[in-house]
Amino acid sequence: MSGAEQDEGGGQERVSAFMGRSKYPRRRLIDAIRFLPLLGLGLWFLPLLWNARADETPMSHAILYVFGVWLMLVVAAGFLAVLVARLNSDTDDPVQENGLTKRL
């Protein structure tokens, strides 16, 4: 069952509400890429919740934490981009709308 099915009574096509199995993992990876900035923002604001007393958390630890989060986000984005590229190369049919390839 692909995206469109024919109605039994007439010749009209009925569009399925569910996406195909080949598109689902790709869409979830794109959703994960879109979520990364929100995750990074939340992780970057986390040091603001730490106690402001200098003897408990040195500023150098906070700076290392912020750059560690940044590095983690860069690596995660690169990893997810490679996975999406592999899934795109595996599918032979790009999503098309009105004869033009649509970017997701």
C-alpha cells in the first residue's frame, strides 16, 4: 500500500493518512535535527541554575561545560546529517510536488 489507493466504487483515488515505511525514519531524523537547537538552548541555560557562589562552581568549569555542550551539538548534528544523507541516497523516489522536488 503506497500513498494512494483506489476507491472500490469509483475511479477516485483516496490518499492514505499514513506515510510509507521508507519515509518514516527520515522524517524522525529531520525532527531530531530540528530539536537540537532547543536542546542546546536548554543545556546552555543550565549553568544559570547552578549556585552562584564562586567557591562551589568555578567559572572555568562553567566555561568548559558550555563549550562541551557546543561540541556535543556539533557532533550530534553532523552524525544526524550523515544518517539523513544515507537514507536519502537509499530512496530512489524524492518527494515531489507539482513536478518539483520538495525539500523537507
